[in-house]
Amino acid sequence: MRQYRLGRVREQLKSLGYGGIVIFDPVNLRYATGSRNMQIFMLRNPARYVFIPTEGPVILYDFPNCEHLSEGIETIDEVRPAKTMSYVSAGYHLQETAKEWAQEIADLMQQYAGKDEKLAVDRLDPAGAIALANEGVQVVDGQEPIEHARSIKSQEEIEAMKISVRTTEAGMVRMKEALVPGITENELWSHLHQTNIANGGDYIETRLLSSGHRTNPWFQECSNKVIEDGEIVAFDTDLNGPFGYYTDISRAFYCGEGEPTDEQKRLYQAAFEQIQYNKELLKPGMTFKEYADKSWEIPDEFFANRYFTVAHGTGLSGEYPYIVYPQDFEEKGYDGVIQENMVISVESYIGAEGGKEGVKLEEQLLVTENGTENFSNFPFEEKLLS
């Protein structure tokens, strides 16, 4: 799996005519090398990066005294100490540190790619960008090759994703069992975190669980609100599980032993219809625009609060492609082709502007030769479908 992913990165670099790439984003770094170290810390501190020439040795620059973490990983040829270009690390030595860093990267490019070759960088602070420019290095965006590399999964990646999904579903079962009137949103959400960590997962990227009136509009973060009898509880997993793979599915539960209202059922059934329709529509060979244009037509009353995508890629995180609603395509969309072995999450949020509640549903799908395979077996809410 590690060799496949590194090979995918190099294929993309070659196709774009780039001489190499420097990767800072810890999720991209893990994809390209299979190595991790304090992943959340590295999301905000540029203290770990890797140089990957299109042809030549992979050199990992790791946090001080962490060289041992990458021992035995065949995708890494050499480990060196990182030069951290941040004020908190370098203080008034920042410009000097950045210059030393850029000189080393420029030397590597000249040695393994040639002085005039383009260097892709996925993320870079101003000091580093200025220093590379001063060294005459041609810098290009590194997100494009990485995102395209990540979009097509190997069979081993697919199996790893299934393990992450099973872990997530186990946590969702615990959430369902714990859901009684009087529990807080935070308490309920904690069951998913505990299950993930206990099974070797990493973290959850967001705090998207809400109940009752807090389900509309969407994106209200999990809180100390007490969940009441008769409320809808909606959540989006956004879970980095075992092997770092992302499980991105959403469900809405009904709290209590009573009967949901007709309005709650109407919202849920509309979201369910959208998910099922767009799931059946998804096939390899379709363009992103074709998929958007043919997707389920959201009723006018729910349009203002629509989710920002109809569907998106999923891998080590939410990733390429983002497929937006047809009404948004001219301004925000981009085209491409849905391909076999992409993993796509189809989205629905149904909630009227100013409405009392809303429903979030989502499924994670493997694009196969003839259609899709659903990663998740977690049931939908029968009370809300009846």
C-alpha cells in the first residue's frame, strides 16, 4: 500500500512535468510515505516535511529525536532533522532558518531534478516561500498532484477503509444505545471518540453532532445541550480511523420511545430520497458536471440551507473531487471524470430556512466497474421512514 501511494504521487509529478515535491501537510505526508508523527500538532506547526524527487531518494525531515519512528519504512530512504520555519520555534532567527532550509531544498532539486525543474509544495509559510524565491526555485502548487494521486484507491486501501468504517459503525451502535432523553450532545459524541481510539483510530476532524433546534441550520458544533425526548439528533462522523483512513457517513436518530412528527418524517424521507437517488446515479465515466446536472433536484424550500456539495471524494480525509449543485457549478464547480476505485461520499442536508429541525444523511461509496459498492451497513431510522 505504501509503495502504491508513493508511486501514485510520482506518476502525477511526471504527468505535470515537475521535478519533485515538498510535502508539509501531515495527511499528505502520511499518504506519500506511510509515516506519521504527532499528526494534529503538525497540522499547525511546520516541523515535519518530506522531499520527494520525481526520481531519486525520498528524504524525510522529522521532528528532533524522532528519527526512530520511520525505521523499517521502505518508502523512506533517509531521515534528517527538520528545520522548523515558525516564529515560535526560530524567533528572530526565522529568516536565517528559512534561508538555510531553502538552500538545502534547492541543492536537492539541482542534484536530483535539475536546476530549472519545477518544485511542487503543498503548503508553505511566507518565510519559506520568500526564501525559495530568493534561491531561484520555481515553485508550483503541490495540492493538484497529491489530490489526484489520492483519488484512486488500491485494493489494500479499500480494505483499510472498510476497517475504518467497521470501527465507526461500532461507535455509532454505542451512540444509538446511549441515546436517551437527558444525555448531553457531548456525552453522546464521546462514545464515537472512545470507540475509535480503543480500536487504533486517530481522531475525529469535526464536532458535527447536534439535536433538536440546533440541527437547523447545519454546522452547529456539539455542545452541552441536553437532548430531549422527541428530538432529532443528527451527526457527521468525519472520523480518521485505523490506518488513518477517513469514514465520512452521516445519520439522524430519533430520541425517545414516542412517535416522530409528520414534519420530522417528511424531512428525513426527503434526505433519504436524495441519498438513494444520487447513490444510484453514480457511475464511472460520468463527468462531474454531468453528475451534478442529473443529481436529485432539491426542493426550493430547502435550497438556501443546502449542503455545500452533492458529493465529494474520501480517503485519508475529505478530498478531491468536490461536486457541487448544478446551480453552483458555474461559480464554484470544476469538471473531471468519475473513475473506478474512487471513493465518493454522497451528501444530503434537508432543513428549511428558519425551520425547527433538519436532517443530515450521507453514504460512502466505492465506484466500481458497473456502479457502486456501499462501505456502510449501518441502518437508517425505521421510525422516520415509516
